[in-house]
Amino acid sequence: MLHPNTVLKHINNKIGYGVFATQFIPKGTITYAKDELEIELDDIAFQKLSPPMQEQAEKYSYRDARGIYILSWDLGKYVNHCCFPNTLSTGYGFEVAIQDIHSGQEITDDYGLFNLEKPFPVTCEKKDCRGCISAEDLDTYASVWDKEIEKVLSCLFKVEQPLFTFLSNEVKNQLEQFRQNPAQMLSVSDLKFKK
């Protein structure tokens, strides 16, 4: 489930749609949490899909550490990639705002965290855009992303969290462990699907 203070807007014909904040979302806010309505497709279910549906599933889903395709039922599937995003997926499986997101600002994530099967060309229009993201990005940038997340994860306990109730008890326990000992933060490398 995506943060409730968001709206879908058409950006242009090249990019298509994107998700934008309708209110201020402070850094440390959970912006996406996997919930019970998300569609899960294992490899067998994915292979049973017709080629056009496989293409849609690849376009609008991410793969978790188990290798399961997770297809968001809400606006989450429209969050665009940016090489310098304002949210990141965490080792806990939810996404968090790594900077303040202002009303009207697009919410972006880094698709390099999504266990891609094949390279994916990108044009995020930012200086130093990588130009292409791939399965290797998770290994290459994990320590960089962990540092970004570590800077804001303690804010998680200080700001309003409308999505906190959607976290599993296991994740809530892991966050409590982090609160008591920040050195125990789970790395984004834990998201990697190991075939």
C-alpha cells in the first residue's frame, strides 16, 4: 500500500504517469508497505501468464528476496525510477522517505533494488543518471543505499506513520530491535533474490 497522501498524475507521453505527494511527507515516513491485497506470483504462476501479461507483470511488479513477483494493487505500481530518489526500499521490505517530500513533488524510488532480470534503460533527467539499471545494482550500491536509509530510519519513530499498521509483526519486532540497537539495521542487500 502506498502512502495515502498521494495522487496519480500524467507527466508526459514519454514517461506516462507518476505518483505525487498531496501533502508534506517528512523524511523517515514509510511511503510503501506490502499489504494483504498485493498480488504475489511465483515463477510457476508467472510462466502460466500469456506473454503480454508477463510483460505487464514485469513492468508493474518487483521481485522480493524469495523471487516472488509482487504486483501492487494501488498506485504503488506507478512510482517512477530516479537514480537520486526521494524514497528507498529498506532491508525490512518497506519503502521510506529519505528526504522531505513536499506537496506536489513526485515520489520516486530506485528500481535497482527490485531484483531485475535484465538491464533496464532509464532517463531520470538528473545529472549523473546511470542510464541503465541492472541486477548488479543491488550489489554495487547496497552500502550507499544503506547509508541513506540509516540517516533517516531513526526518524521513523518520530513522525506520523499511517502505514505502520500494515507492517507484519515480524517487521515491527525487527524495528524495535533497531530502535534499541541501531547497529542491527537490516541491509538492503537482504532484499536480493538469490537464485
